[in-house]
Amino acid sequence: MRTRQGGKAVEILLVEDHPGDIRLTVEALKEINLPNNMSVVNDGTEALAFLKQEGKYEKSPRPDIILLDLMLPRMTGHEVLAKIKSDKKLKNIPVAILSSSQNEDDIMLAYKNKANCYIVKQPDIKELAECIQNFWGFSLLAKESMNSAV
């Protein structure tokens, strides 16, 4: 698969435990026609094993972006985010929080832990797709800007 920018398909790690939200996210990505390879893990512990290529995830691809739910079993999304952003090998992977929580404390804590974006889950596929597309477009511009500054 090729993206509009002529590169390879986007590697996405979706960290989500709710089957309906997984389906909604998959449909939203189809809606924006973003060529991708999506991997899904259902809790924070699995997410970290995937990212560190441990155990059954030893051959997992490095994601270009992580879509992270906050309400997860075994380890919260906030804990996962803090661990990702404190790991020198993982901290540069963009993390978009994808949560149903509109709680100001959740949003502030996510940004304090260096989330790149906070997207409130939308029941409408088109709205969710637009949020993801806007974030991905912004991430590409930021990456290009950092590369040209070097």
C-alpha cells in the first residue's frame, strides 16, 4: 500500500479493549482512506510488550503512531503513556489519546505526560475520521519540519 505522500502504509498500534471501539476506529480509518497496517492490543501491559518487542511480540513492527485508550485493564492509558514517553527508544512515537473521557483532569494529565493529541471518541464515524485525519496530517507536517531543520 502507498500513502498519498508516496511512502509506505502507516503502521498503527491501537491500544483498545472494547470491540465496538476497535470496529469504529477501523471504519474511521477506512473513511479517510489512510493506507495502514493496524495492530491491536487490548491492555497496557500488552502495549508495552508490543512496543518493546517482547515475548509473542518479538517481531512486531515499530508503529508510526499509537492510538491509546485511557480506560484499560491491567494498566491505565495514563500509565502506558508515561512509560512510553520516559523510554528513550519509544518517546518519539506520536501518541494520540483516543478516549470517551471528557474529564478535564484526564485531558490535563494526558498532556502533562506528553500526549501529542487528545481525541474524544465520537459515535459518528465521519467525525472520528476527521479528528484522526487532522492529527495525522499535523504529525506529518511536524515531522517534515523537524527533518528540514536538521
